Amino acid sequence: MTRAVSRRFVLAAGGVAAASTLLPARMAMAQDLTTVKFGSINATSDAGVFLADEFGFFVKEGIKIAINTIQDAPALTAAIATNQLDVAGISVTPGLFTAPEQGINLRIVGDKQSFSPGFGSTKLVVRSASAGADEKATVEGLRGKTFAINSKGAITYYFTDKLLGKYGLTEKDVNLVELSYANIATSLRGGRIEAGSLIEPFVTQVVGDGTGKLLGGDLLEFVPGGQMSVTPLVYSEGFRGKKDLANAFMRAYFMGVRAYNDAFVKNIDKERVIKVIADRTRVSADLVRNSFLPGLDPNQRINAQAFLAVEDFYASKGLIRNKLENLDNLVDTSFADAALAALGEYK
């Protein structure tokens, strides 16, 4: 099957400090603002939106952001598909790849949470009591033991399969079960499972109290191209049709994402950014400060290699019947391209 993957799927973008001079000089009056509905899971991965809101980037673009908290992934996708939401982050599930053939006209337009060098809040964890002398010994020691993931329709299934395969094991060599992240953390503490997939804040809590140790090191070794959007940013069909507004949202979002990277890469206004994230997600600043942070790509790249690798994996497990011939019906880089042209490359 032909894969027509264009080089336009890798984007570049610019920095907050340099770009700020390009924003409209006049702050929009409240009555001039247009509401954009954003679907949030109320987590650190929403920081780009939180910061763009807090720092006034949306207002400068004439936008009033309405944040709707929706924790359930299928409900989030349904809301985007029916234009009840304009923008959201959608997990890389089998359903994402089958959306076009189901007539769901959402489009991936950027990155809302990614693995990149130094960033990644999704981890594989093993009970400290079951850790071997090295990674190889630890993984081989899991043979016949219980390994929990949040879902076989989630990216954690991909990473678990890759890690087991690195040392000659398959999922049939372990007792692979599906549990919620909270139950995985509880089961690790209770010794009912030996390893599992976790996200923050559970990773920091389980590793911090000595219950578990990180397993698999840097999961980027399993990602072709060195970056993977595990929660891509998507636009609804209706919102994509509002070109000027959709472009304005993207410019503001770029600025919020770059403020995040300025804080955690360049140490610029770090404590201020931490406070915003902590306040918006209702967790302690210490937890944000000490956690494994998600990547928010300041260049808003769409790494086609990574998406196609995950699609191949889901197909190999029988979770997808018909693979996409290319990503044209799933990805639209035009909004990020326009923001790049306006704001320049992040350095």
C-alpha cells in the first residue's frame, strides 16, 4: 500500500520573545472577542492553552477561550466530531486512524503532548522489589508475571510491546491486563502486579515513595524520527472552516507552548509558569516542579513516521482493518504553517 508522506508534515516555528512583537498592538475589547471551545483533560499537557489564556495571547488574537473539562476520551472525540468542541487533544488510538472512513472529519493540526528529548510524562514502571540488575534482567524477569496497561487501544500498548520485544518476549509471555492508571498505581503498591504503564502524577508518586522504578529508560528509542505526538491537537470540521479564527487560535497556542518551553528548557519565568499550571490543574507547585513533564513541541511538528509506525502496530494486532494510504485525510498542517510564517522559528 502506497504511503504518500510529504515532508510538509515536519514543521518548524519560532520563539516567544521574538514573536511577541508581531502580535496585534491593541488588546481586543471584551465585546470583540470570539469564543473558541477547547476540550481539556485538565492536565499539564493542556499547559499551552492555560498559558496562552493566562498571559493574554488569546485575547490579543481576539479570542475568548472556553475550556470544557472532559476526561472521557470517547466523549471528547464525539464532541469534536459533532462540532460541539472546536479544538481538543485526542489520544493516538485505533479510532483516530479509522476516523476518516467513519466520516469523522477532524484533522490533526499540531501537538498537545509528545515524547521528545527530555520530555515525556508517560512511563513504564516496575515494582522495585522485582527490578533486576539491569533492564534486560528486569524485563526477562517479568516472564509469567502480571503487566498492566491502561488499554490495548492506547499508546502504552505500543511501548509495552516494543520493550518486551527488545528482549525477545511477547505479550503472551506475560499476563497482560488492562487497569485504570489509579488502579495500576494501587496494584503496584499492593504487589498485585509487577509492572505497568503510568502517567503523571502517578509516576512521581510511585517512584518517589520507593514502590517502583522506571522501566524502559527513554521510550524515544522506540519512536522513529525522535518525536511522537501521543496526544495530537485536533480541529473540528466546523472550526477548520473558520480560517481566520483557526489561524488566530494557532498563533496564540504557539505562544503558550513557547512560554512552556522557555520555562522548562531555558529557565525563563519558570516559577510563574509552574504556578499557572499548578493553579489550573489544582495540584501542588512542588508536584509540577518535580514531575516528568510532557513535551509540548514549540515547532508544532507532525512526525508522520511515528504515526505510521503506530498505525502499523495497531493493524498487526487486528485493531485496524484498513490502513490509511496516506495522512492527507487525517493531517492538516496549514494552520501551523501559517503560524510559522507569522512568528518565525523557535530557537
